[in-house]
Amino acid sequence: MALAQRSTLKNAAAQRTRSAAAPRVAFSSPVVAQLRQAAQTVRAAQQPAAQRNVKAQAAAVEATQAKTEVYNKSQFELYTLTTWLLQEQRKGKIDSELATVISSISLACKQIAAAVGRSGISSLTGVAGTGENVQGEEQKKLDVISNDIFCNCLRMSGRTGVIASEEEATPVAVEETDSGNYIVVFDPLDGSSNIDAGISVGSIFGIYEPSETCMVDGDLDQSLEACITNVCQPGKNLLVAGYCLYSSCHTMVLTIGDGVYGFTLDPYVGEFVLTHNRIQVPEVGKIYSFNEGNYAMWDEPTKKYMDSLKDPAKWGGKPYSARYIGSLVGDFHRTLLYGGIYGYPGDAKNKNGKLRLLYECAPMSFIAEQAGGMGSTGKERVLDIQPTEVHQRVPLMIGSKKEVEYYESFYKN
Ligand code: FBP
């Protein structure tokens, strides 16, 4: 290689090292910055007003474009339940332990969704053959499977202290707890009378403050007592409530005490994706959802209420519409989105109705209130009731505020 070429390369190399070595700080020193700022101010002062205006407008357009870009999120951007939980943590709305419990519940719901979807194919329909549960109901195979799935996921989260299930006679103290000790109450598969017909069913859950452990050394009775005391809390103490609807699409609806959000399971990605932001139940809705088969056993005020809904003259010629799936999660989900009222009153056979306060009525009432609706027994706010038993039943009127107030008005006259 010619001498000249070599010396040019050498100079270039030397130049590169010199500039790399040279402290770049010189050019970005505060002095220079100040100078630049001063220069800009001078220049700005020299610019005629119109020009400044154009610039301001351009800046404004740029800002909006920038903002719009945020919303023109790429088609592949998925706002999942996990993303949402992380965001809520960043806002200090929930701690990482509680987020872990919610994630473990979402995993349980995904597994149950898969089992429900395959129930006919994998012969998961029919009764379990385990006899009756504590409710006196013949357990379905999927009742037992869903309960196992929920218990396993909650245990493995390592963040739960006590769990209480519709399918378990007594609450269970979880030993595999690293920390968090949250109390979780749940109905693993609600509406199971519909399961063999492939009609919508669901899971319902509520999470309460961490408990003093209820493992009283060596004394099982005392432990059980402590567990029961821990789970028997009024609904107004709930931190989180939610349900998962298994139907044409699987949707988890959730509140952490700051509005209600809906996440739909994307079967391709296997993630719950945010699809319903801050759900608000319409204040009125002309749909009622009651098992009218019990009409004859209802008390007078409830009969009068039901008769009034069917009187066209009372509603400008168009009476209320009846919708009843026979699964609380399905009927409540429709009521939450369309408005109206779901009701399961007490009757001559079941004075307090059929639904359980702790893991059905309280979580659903917390969601209803967070969405601007109401949850009442017809005479009092469900969330104020202090449970005395784990599987205690209460009448439930839930949904649009005006519709529940209208029902309550029949007990005030
Ligand atoms: P479980 O299936 O969890 O026992 O729930 C009770 C439930 O099935 C609700 O989902 C539903 O709203 C109600 O009972 C239906 O009761 P009925 O068949 O008496 O109308």
C-alpha cells in the first residue's frame, strides 16, 4: 500500500482517537447551553408576532399528533390484565401481593374456561358422584374440578391466608403462604345447573384484607373458629371483587375499588385483554330477571312489584322485558351492560332466598356499586350485612340504581 495512503489512514486514525478522547463535555457545558438559550430568546424576540404564532400552532399540532400517536397503538399492542395490574400497582392502587392473587385467579378462570369449553368432549358433564355439597346440592363434575382448580391456583400463589369456597363446608387456612395472607372467598362454578346444556356459567370471587393467621398452634377447633371469623366480613370490607363469565366469549369483570373493568379472553393469545373500560350500569333499564316460577311463594310487596312491571299502562304502553338464564353471573353481566334488575327474593320455601351472601351477593354488590348501580336485599344494603355464617343466604336485588330503588319502594309503603 503506497506510503501516502498509509500516512492519510494514520492521520485519520489519529484524528479519530483525538476526538474520541477529547472531553465532549466542552460542547455540552452549562455555559454553552445558557448561550444557546440566550440566542434562542433573542431570536424569538426578533421574530414578528405572526411567525411566533405559526410556530406555536405548529407546536400545538405536533403535540396533538404526538398524543394521537399514543392512541394509534399498533394493532399488535395488547392491553392485558397483567399490563393493567402493573399500571394499577404503579399508581399505588394495589400492592404486588394482591396483584399476584388476582393473577392466580385469572389463571384459574382460564383453566375453567378450557374445561367448560371441552366439557362435552372430555365427558366432564354430569354429576361427580361425590354426593351433596354443604348446600345440599348434588355436586357436578365441573363443580369439583373448578373448586380444585381455584384452590390450587390460590395456594400456589403463596399470597393467600384463608380461602372459603361454596364447595367447601368450612374455610381453609392455607399453609403454603410466603406473604400477603389475603382472604379469598369464591363460588368456583356458578349456575352449574346450566352446565350440561352448555348455557352460560361463571366463577365469582372476592378478596379481603390480609388476616391474622388462623392457625392457632395445635388447637384445630380454635383454628377453625379463627378462620371463620376471618372470612365472615361485611362486603364493604372487600378490596377486590370480580367474576368470570364462561359463554360465547369468556369475560372477566373486576373492581379493585376504583371503577369496574372488563377483560375478554383472547383464545389465540391466552390472555385476558381489556375490552370494557370503567363500566357504568345504566341508571334505568326495562329488563327484569327473576325466576317467576316462585311467584306464588313470594310475599305481597314482591308480587305487587312484579305485577307493576307487567302493567303496560304504567310504562307508556311498553311493559318491562323478562330475561332469565338461571345463572347469576350471566344474568348479572347482561344487567350490568344493558341496565335493568336481577332479583332473587326470599319466598315461603327459602325465607332468605337462594344466593349466598359471602361469595355471591357481596362481591356482585361491590361490583354493582362500583359501576354506579346498587345491591340490596330489598330492605338493606347488601355490603353492610355482617355475615354470621360462611354459607349464609340473603335475598338479592341488584342492577340499575333506579330499578333497585323502585323494588325497595314496595317495602317502604
Ligand atoms: P350455584 O349454581 O352456584 O349454586 O348458584 C346459584 C344459582 O344457580 C344462580 O347462579 C342462579 O341465578 C340461581 O341459582 C338459579 O336458581 P333457580 O334455578 O332457583 O332459578
